[in-house]
Amino acid sequence: MTQWHLFLAFFRVGIFGYGGGPASIPLVQKEVVDKYKWMDHEEFAGVLALGNSLPGPIATKMAGYIGYRVSGLLGMINAVLATILPTIVFMIVLLTFLASMSNRPWVQGMTSAVVPVVGVMLAVLTFDFLKKAKGGLGWMVTVALAVSSLLLMEWAGLHPGLLIAGLLLYALFGPMKQEQKGENPDLAIHEKGQS
């Protein structure tokens, strides 16, 4: 049953993820976190952040990892195939048909109508991530990170993967970790004194 649920979850992502990888992220979250509860919101955010720092399409990377985590190697293959199968079928059948009618107003209207929906889906996902970040970092740090990230990516041209890698390194080795290291010896000395 798990294999069937994996296939259905990522097949739906493949079918409805119109607009590429970023458009499919809210759909993956809905299936993986909300519907099947294979991960919580925090785990999903971590997988997404790490996946965005690696090369390749985000939907297949997430499908591969989540499939593997849920059901091993077979789950990984199942989830990746479910993700790419709709795209392959649509590319061959639908786009061949639409290409022959691309000058028709209804085709242009159909593709234009999808853009605002994808924008709303991404905005909802962004708002969810900001709320989660606020819970762990507070509003000041969250807003400062969001604004500086925007400036670095949009105006300085920094690749998002490099930004994410830098933030991960900072989180691992930054001042908060050193403070924790400094606190532990005090606890050890205090505990020794009590024994």
C-alpha cells in the first residue's frame, strides 16, 4: 500500500506541478506533510533547503529522497518515475498538439491563466516558511535574512545554492554553536561540584 501511496502522491505532483520545479514544491508539501504525514513541516523545510543547494530539478530530488526515506530503494524509483511520467506523456502528446495550435487565443490564454495560480502557491509557501523561521529566529532576524537574501540573489546575482550553502555552514559553525560549546564546560564543572 505504501508503494501505491508514494506513486499517487508524486504522480499528482507531476500532473499538477505546472510551471516547473518551484511550482511543484507546495504540491509535494501538501502530499508529504499534510496528507500522508511522512514528514513534519520542519523536516520538509530542511529537505527543501538542502535540495535547492544541489544541482538538478528540485521535484525529482525531493521525490527520490522522500521515496527512499519512506520505502527504500524501490520507493525512490517509484516516486521518481511517478514524478516524471506525467511530464513525459504531456510533452509527447499534449505539447505536440498545442504546438500545432500555438497561435490560437485559447492556447495563449490557458498558459497565461496558470501563471497567477503558481504565483499564489509560491506566495503561500513563502509565508509558511517565514512563519516557521520567525518561530525559531524571531521577526528581526527573519526579516534581515529575507531582505539580505533577496538583495544578494537579485541585485548581486548570487546563486541561491551558494547562499543556502553559506547559511548552512554558518548555522553549523557560527557564533551560536560556539556559545553552546562555551556553556557545556560550565555545566560539567557545576555538575562535578554537586556530586
